[in-house]
Amino acid sequence: MTKRRVAVDLDRVRDVLATVHDPEIGRPLAELGMLGEISDHRGRVRVDVRLTTEDCPLAGEIRHAVTTVVAGLDGVRSVEVAFISIPPRERAELAERIRREAPPLTGGLGSGGTRVYGVVSGKGGVGKSTVTANLAVALAAQGRRVGVLDADVWGYSMPQLFGVRRNPVVLGELMLPVPAHGVGLMSIGFFVAEEQPVVWRGPMLHKALHQFVTDTYWGALDALLIDMPPGTGDATLSLLEFLPDTTLLAVTTPQTTARLVAARVARMAAENGVGISGVIENMSSAVCAHCGDRTSIFGSGGGALLAEEAGAPLLGQVPLDVELREAGDEGIPVVAGAPDSASARELTRIAQSLPTPMRSLAGRALPLSVVSS
């Protein structure tokens, strides 16, 4: 006796597709008008997805998500995902709608808005960018929606630290952060050749940073971490002007020199009405890869002294280990690539201590991925 074929319920197909989000915009495809025709022929389901750009770098991720949710429905024998481009006029209208509906980045913690952290240092070479990247990934792993703005325009490094080698998608005049390790990234490094120096100063620098803040669709973030340039220059002052509710985290090493220079940043922040909310001592000790012993090769006490001078808590002391160095070279933040290492454990603990608003998880695409053994 021939088994009767179960008909595919196209309404049910639409229901499950409502859970699929655009990985860059972070909103459901259906809500964005990106779902086209859905059809069924004897269990062979075809879903048309309307892309915002012809060469969408995350088309494969969208295809996988659509196929996964539809393939499990009764009667479905196969799933075909066809990509078509949204017409230019409609694309411009979508960009304008997204911009209009974008939540502001200036809300304080108490208002339930985005908590903006500016990560600062007095000088380069103290690991500020590495700390920023890992705090962001650790926060995302806790279920937060996190963005990173690489505002260190002369020493940009986020593309390398996150292992990203592509340009952001531009929707009209709106830039979409590049997703990596559960975090949305924006960096000047996406727009220049890898070895090309950036020589912006004054008005040009101010304008570029303003554009990164206002012309990027960050979405409903819980936290935005800004990797500030070292020192007390124009870029830091501009960003504090754009985002006056910014909370500053100071990164230093145990060395006296690094601590003294970082103290200048604390004084500059205070003069602009912004206090240092926490101090992170990086490279507090070197961990032996063979025996695990720790050596204070840069001295000790710099972080505690800076915290005392700034009137802020010492949030943690991050050791220097082989895993931390290798993670930076490989483009996988150590909290994701080697979570059991000494550096990753301390960075994760620091991230857990940072106050951030927690938005509802309802309807949210969480930063999860399948890990093959």
C-alpha cells in the first residue's frame, strides 16, 4: 500500500521563517521585507530571499538558517533557497526606515538604553584593543547584544583581532556592522588596505568618527565598546562629545610609566565631566607555558595605583600567556578560542562585572554557532 504524502503547510513555513534574522541587521527577514515568494511542489519547497546587496557576504549563513527551519516541517522533502536583489529604490526606502527606527546610543544604564564603554589608555602597546575585543566577545557569550567601534584610527586592529577580511555592507548611506564571534564590528580598517596608514587629523577625523557613530546601524545594543586611540587627542574628545554618556575603562600595565601616562587620560576625562569607571591591569604577569608559574616581568602595582588616583575600582589583572598571543595572531579572541586559559578566565570574569542593561531575549537571534568535533 502506497504511503500517503503529507501536504506542506505553507502558512507553517511562513511561521518558522519569521524566526530567521538577517545576520547583519539583526531583525527578522519577514519584518525587513526580505522574504519573497514561497512555493511547494510535491514536498520540494522553494523560498525566495530578497537580499539588500547582490554580493551579500552572509548569503550562505542565511541559506543555512532558512533551510534548517523549513526542512524539519511535515511533508518537506527538500528546500531550495533562491536569492534575488531588492530594487535600488526599495533598498533606499529600507535604509531610511532602518535609520529612522534605530534606537539611540546615548541612553544611560538606568534608562534601559545602550551602555557605551570607551576603552582608553595613556599610551600604545598596553593591550587596550585586545582587552576591548575580548570583553565584547565575553559579553556576547552572556547573551548581550554587543557592538565594537574601532575608533583607534591610526592603530586600527579589530579586523585582525576578529579575523575579518571583508568590507561592511552599505545599505543606501547606512553602514551595517560586520558580524564576528557574536559581535558587530565597525572599523576604519575595513575601508583601507591592510598596510595603508591613516593620516587624518582635525575636522576630517571628527567627521569620520561622527559618521561611524551616526551612519552605522548598530541596532538595539546592550553594550557598545569603543576602542579609543591612546592618549588625550582629538579623537577621544570628539567621541566624548558625540556620546556624552560614555563610561570610560582605563587599561594599563603594572609599569610605572604606563600608569603615569594613563593618569593623564583620567585627568582629561574628569575635565570633560567623564570619570574613569574602572581600571584593568593588562600583562600583570607572564604565565609559563610549561609549569604555569607567573613572573611579574613588568613590575607590579600599576593598576592598583591608577585605580586609587582615578577613584575607580581595579576590575581585574589580566596575565600574559601564550594563548592570548596566539589568539591575537589567529583572529580568534582568546575568550572564544581558549576559554580555559588564565587570560580568558580573567577577561570573562571582568566582563561579568561590567553593568549592562539586559534587553528581552524574545525574538532575538542569539550568538550561537555549531561546533564540529
